[in-house]
Amino acid sequence: MSYFEELKPQSLLDNYRIENLVAESGMAAVYRATDIRNSRQVALKIPHGAMEADPVLFERFKREEEIGTRLNHPT
């Protein structure tokens, strides 16, 4: 079972409280969440299990993660 099948509103994933599912694609699911350390709203993109098993797709996801950490969107 992959993460996205288990995540429900109010469940915790590391330091994040899941609020709701925002979108889902063939590669990943995107959730609105709250960082419980600082109450900041964030978007979490969780890859589907098949993507984690494919090295090429997983590298693509890792590049997206690196780009996403540099984004700063005013709230």
C-alpha cells in the first residue's frame, strides 16, 4: 500500500498534518497539509509506489523536489 492510499485528513506524515487531497495524477498525489512545527500551510507531493520503483521516474521526482524547496510563495 502506498502513502497516498493511507493518508486521510488529520493523519500525520512526519511533521505534517494532512488537510485534504488536492490533486492526483498517474505519478503522484498532492495534499494540502500543515507543518505542525510552525503552522505553515504546505503542499505535499507523494509519489505513487510504482514511481518509487522506477529509477528514471524517481530521479525526475527528486529534481522536482529540489526545485520545489527553492520556491517561496507569499501567503
